[in-house]
Amino acid sequence: MNQSIKYSNRYNSVYTLTKTQGGNILWEGDFEWCRYGNPNVYDDAYNQYIEDGGKLNFEDFKTEAHAVVTDVEGNYISMSETSQKYAKLIYSDKTKIDMVDASGGPYLYSGYDMGMFDESFKGMIIENFIPCTSDANSLPSYLIIIKK
């Protein structure tokens, strides 16, 4: 039997989270008002950066690629030189979803530990989401893919 738990958000919308036999989680509820995000792809930008003689490792490059220049009070001045040069080579992978934010919550994202919802989900770390329709109610749902 698959384990299910109910979660009620700040608008009293109820979501059901059900462990699947494949080790993932089916997330059902009201997704009429919801936003989602796609992961950035840095490979082309990083490869060009290295070709140009850059020395940062991949993770530090990702941080630097979004850096901004501010004055001493913290006011925005401009994008960093790295941002200006390589940002145009960074794009979103539209084939993957790495964040879903249902209106009123929950806000879930890649790397999140689902243990917040129930102790039995502890250690189940989100990899990404696949939109689907649940068999039970034919409403839009998300299959939360758990890192293996």
C-alpha cells in the first residue's frame, strides 16, 4: 500500500503526497494558480569561460555569472564583468521543471528534503518534477522525482 499524507496550506488548499512504488512522490491538489521554474544550463557559458582562460571551478563560475557590482551602500551599479560577458550563453532547460510554487504553498524545489511534510519522507530529496494527471481525479498533478 502506498503511503499518503495530507498537507493544508495557508489558503486551506489541501494537497495529497503519496509515495509511489517507484520511490517517487505523487503530489495532487489545486494547481490552478501556480508557478514553476526551469533549471539554468551553464555548460556553454562555462566552456567559453574556460576557453577564454577562466580559472574558476564550475560552481564558483555559476555564482559569478549572476554577480552584480554595488556601491558601498549596497546600491546596484551594474552586472559583473563575468555576468555581462557570459550571461547570454546561459539558458533555461525547458524540458525540466526544478521548482513548483503552488499559490499559498508549498514551495518545493530541486534539493529540498521532503521530510518537512512527514518523518517517513525524511531523506527523500527532490531531483525534479514531471507534470501529470493522477488516475484518481484526472486533475493536474506533479510526480516529484526523488534523487536516487
